[in-house]
Amino acid sequence: MTSSERDAFLHESFPVNFQWATSSVTFKVEGGWLEDGKGETIWDRFGHENKVFDNQTADLACDSYNKVDYDVYLLRGLNVNTYQFSISWARIFPTGYRGSQSEKGALYYDKLINALIESGIEPLITLYHWDLPQALQDYGGWTNASIIEAFKDYADFCFSRFGDRVKTWNTFNSPWVVSHAGYGTGDHPPGVKDYVVTHNMLKSHAEVWHVYDDKYRKTQGGKVGIALNSDWAEPLDSSRAEDIAAADRYLQFMLGWFAHPIFVDGDYPAILKTQIEQKRKECPHSEGARLPVFTPQESKRIQGTADFFGLTHYTSRMVNSSNGGCTPGPEGVGNFYSDIDPSWSSTASDWIFSAPWGLRRLLHYISTEYLKTTKVPIYITGNGMPTDYSGDTLNDTHRIEYMKSYINEALKAILLDGVDVQLFTVQSLMDGFEGQQGYSQRFGLHHVNFEDADRPRTPKQSAYFYSQVIKQNGQKKPGKDSVEFINIKMKYC
């Protein structure tokens, strides 16, 4: 199809009972880094070692630890019916182990969950979103197989404590980022280079799913899945078989690394295994990647361990075939090169560019590649873009255009392609601590004033826009009597 046909807007409603969500991440918003006995996390350590922009830390962040009522008030104003947030492992188990349990930490999440339910908002909880207790990292973190039992025990506690009210759980959010940026390149916490973490994370995910399935599913009736992040990979030249194959390798090295074992056959993709083995032969003195082997029992334990397919997606890439030589990392080992189309709209991030049609193609790919036999719904667990902390931060029309287009591409996937998408999550509820970028990049629907110790929040124009989309259950064609979204003012109640 032509680009105009591809980008045509679909003015229809989403299915009845579609879930609209926004999100937050514990280390980005909670603060209270030492309150009530919370343990140190890898991001606490990273910030305190002055490895973040402008030597910023998440010590106070948005102070959400002390502002439950405020945050739920904002959520009511947005009209969302689902709130996705993560639990800080170190706030509940300061050392990572049950013996160190903090009752005050658990009470914080009790309060948040209860406030959400009282407001008619469903909690969707992520057990691990990249904030490992530093005490566990000191023993190797995800490189040490003993963490599997520790994570299983932590999840068991969360299910038993919160599962009577929480019916949807992510084991991990964006594990590829943790594996690649935290351990693959070592650029982010914990700053270690070791790819075995994927192996241990997959086994940890599976064990947690089985804990829920064996002990809690019958009485609690919930779902456990995993939120995988992935770009869409578009062949640079769709007429070249080499570029088509390279784009597929990109997706296998990013999404398939986790999705194939869980949703297909309990093992890594054949393309991934073949490519890595070929590189090992070509480069005997430069090991670019190692892929551990699952035993038959482990594969059986992993296969089918998800009640939904969580997808976090921000951007796309144009991919062509290349000779990666003996360079370590996905592109070198995978023999592909990725770039962006210069026509794509940029954002404050150097890696997020707006290419909305990529979401529809990725959803179709997931549906055909992973969900043919495992019939589970897709939850879009994260989509958003950052703006700079400068200029008119409240009038974020660029974000509105991004949201408008990506939401519409999800609708096209549902209505035109028959993909079973049941939830859309806009990242995020408010500005927060964005890792190495600190507070210099803003993903929030609400502006947070980090210069004020009270951390006041103010809705941006994108918050008004999103609340209207939710109210209408879609983006209907404007009529002569309609009000432009930019002038819509929602009532916070």
C-alpha cells in the first residue's frame, strides 16, 4: 500500500470493555529511598556514584511513596480504568530475601491498591522493572542462578499478600533492556557485561508463573504474563531478500530472544542459535555472544507460561543486511544494520522516532509468529515519547500527535487485521527519574516540578487529550459542533 493508505486515519471506536491505562515505574516516581527500612537498589547505587545526568538521583523522585491519594486523584481525572505500576522488591524485602520483610513497605502497596480499587481503577502490577536490590546484585544479580529461587519467593509473597485484589501481573517489564543495556553493554545498572542473565530471567519468569498456577489461580482467578519490549524492524529495501532476512534477524535478536521460548517451544529461536554458532566459528578469538542451552525439562517448564502477551513499543528501525564481522552485540553477531528514516519525527530521546505504522505491523507479526497456537490476548504495556525539560512543557502537542497516531494504529490492528489487543498503556502518568537521563527527559502526562520539594503535578495538554480518547473509547471524527482537543479541559475529581 502507499504511505497515504498506510497512514490513513480510522475514525472508529475500540471494542467494548477495552482497557485504557497509564503507568509508572517504582524507581522513577516513588522516592523514599531509605524510608521505613527500604533496601538499596541498583539504581540507588548508580545515582549515588554520580553516573546520572547532572549527578541527579531518585532519592525523592516524585515522592509518590508519600502521595498515594494525590496520584490516584490524577488517575481519576484521566478516566483510566487500569493503572500499571511496579513493586520495589527492596521496599518489601530490603535484602532481596523473605527474612528481611518490611511490613511498612507492604502496607504502602496495600494502600495504593485499595485506593485504586475504591476509585474503580484496576491495578496491573509488574514484579520486576529493573530495580534489583543491591544486596542481590552483590552476589551477581541475574548472573547468579540462585536468584531464581529468590525471585520466586518474592513473587509468592506478593501473590499471597496482594493477589486477592490484583488480578493482572507482569513478571518482568522490558527484560531485553535489562539484559542488553544492564548486562550486555554494561552502560546501565548494574554495569556488568554478561548475557547469561536472559537464561536466568526466563527460568525465573517460568517458575513464578507456575507458582501462581499451582497455588493461587484457582482461588484468585488472575493472569500472569510478561511485558516484552520491541521495535518494529522494516526492511530497508523490501524487494531484497537479504534485507527481509536481516529485518527478521533484528526481531529475533530482540523480541524472539524472550518470546520464542515462552510462546512457541521452550527454546531460543533457531535463527538466533544458528547465527550465534556461525559467529563463534568465524570469530574463535572474539566471542560476541553466548547462548546457554535449556535442558528438555527446562524447556517444558518455560513453554506456555503466559496468560497474555505484554508489548512495550516506542519506535521502529529500517534494517538492511551487513557483515558484522567479529563485533560483539546484536548487530555484529546478527549481521544487520539498523537506522531510521530521516522523515520520521524526532523526540527528546536519541533513539525514539515516531513511526506509528510500525506498531500495527509489529502487532500483526506477534499475532502470526507467536499466538497461532497459544491463543492469548496482547496487552500494550507501554507506549510513549519524551520531551525536553525546556520551553513550554505543558503544551506538549508533539506528544499528542504521537499518541493520536499510535493509538489509531492499534485500532487498525484490532479492526482491520483481527489482532486481539485488549489494553493500551500510555507511558507515563507523570514525569519521573529517567535513568541515566535523570529528570532531563519527560515522559509524563503530568508535569512534575522537581524544583519544588512538594513535587506538585500539573496536567499537560496530552493528559486532556488522553482523557477525552478514553471517554469516547476512541478518536471519533470531529463534527461541526465538536471542540478541538487542545481546548478540552477535564475536571479532576
